[in-house]
Amino acid sequence: LADALPLRLAGGVHALHISGAAPSLAPIYADAAGVDDAAVIGAVLLAHEAELLPWLDGPPQTNEAGRSANFIAAMLWLAGQGLPARFECLEIGSSAGINLMLDRYRYEVGGRAVGPASAAVRLVPDWQGAMLPDVAIEIASARGCDVAPVDLTDPAQALRLKAYVWPEHTERFARIEAAIAEARRRPPELVCQNAADFVEEALARPQAAGTTRVLMHSIVWQYVPQDQQARVTAAMEAAGARATADRPLAWIALEANRVLHRHEMVVRHWPGDGAPQLLARAHPHGANIEWLV
């Protein structure tokens, strides 16, 4: 379960359906009555073993633009705490870099509107809780990494990403299609690198004055090996100790609470003690945000 093995297999089977390679799956995805699901899936596994085995080799690529609304909400909150409202974004586990394009989307969160009004991707999660600060924020840059980055200009790789969006999620399908088109217009800045190396190198670079450097990630921490988790944490805390009011550091994490089975957004920022603060509970695909502060 920690490796999400069932999800890996489900993505591979769904890809066979989307591509038309396994027509026998159509009644299952249409939720037709009287179908022996086990028999159909068993036959598909036997017939398409060679295509399905590679899906077990790497973590699911569940990139979702809806999670960007959480990052934007956190940045509005950070700006309200007095941090510079100009953000240098660093993301680990970026997958295809869909959340690296967060400055190209339109948001309505916490009573605030952010982003271009003409954006093809509009994110309006159901909001519960207090209103966010009325401040203007700027995304100065956004860079990310992934150990197996997805190139959305490659139809086969785009299919892999779409395969992890289940067919009943029509709104998510529309969003991912719009994000794919946006990435083909101008690809996000994404490198093939592990999380620890990326964070250590990024934090070693000069930081512009009047800019908040922020590490962000969503539904990825469980896939980061423990030794890399420790390195990322140590690097962030060391950089936090050097942070100043003009060059602050923040860490936004939207991850699963495996005890409560809820997704939570926790933020740390420096200068200061960098204590973790639970800001919100949120739907993993961006449907709703329960603001807690």
C-alpha cells in the first residue's frame, strides 16, 4: 500500500482502455450491468502482461492542477504574515510540471481572485473558513524536479498521465487536457533529479532580495525515500536558519495524513522557529479546501 501498487496497476489497465488496446474493458468503464469484471480483468492481464508490467516499476503520476489552488492560498496567507509577496517556487515530485504552471491559471480562493482572467484552467474549490488576506502576489519563477518526469509533448507520456484520471472525473479530464495544451505551448521548467539533490542545489543558489523562496509539494512525500526526506528537511532547516526578512524561506506541503485519512496542508516559514502550521484540510484533486486558521 505504501507504494500504491493497486493504483499503479489500475493506471496501466486504464491506459489500455483509453488507447483502445483492450476493447473488452469498455463495458467495465461504462459501468454496464451483468459484466463479470474479474473474468474480463483476468483475461486482460494475461493478454497484455508485457504492456502492464512497466506500470509497476514507478510511482503513480497523479499530477493535478487543482492542487495549485492550495499553493496559491498558502502564498496569500504567507504574504499576509508579512513575507514578500513575490515568490520563487521550487517543487519536488513535479511529475509533468502541471503545478509549475500555476501562474497561468485562474483561482477563486478565500474570497480572492488570482491569476489571468482569460486562463484556460479555472480553479474554484468549495471554500470553508475565513477569508484570505487581500494582497497581490507574484510568481517570479517556478522550477521543479521528478525522478521520472513526464513530457507532455509526447503523446505516449501524456497518455500515462491521463490514465491516472478515472473516467467519471470529467472535470479533471478537461483540466488535464487544458494543462497539456498549455505545456505544449510553453513547457514548464522541469529537470530529472531526485528531491534531495534538487533542494540542496536550489537552496545553495543566490536568492533575490524581496523574494520569498518556497519549497512546495503535493501527494509526493510518501514516495520520497527516507534518507532523502531527512536530507530535504536538514537542508530546509539549515537554510531557514540563514533566512532574513528580505529573503525568507517557506515550505508548503499538501500531503496525506494516514491516521485521519485526510489530506492536510502544513506550512513552515523562516525567519523564526519554522514551526509546522496546519493551514487547511483539502481534497487531493482540488474540489474543496477547509481553511483552519
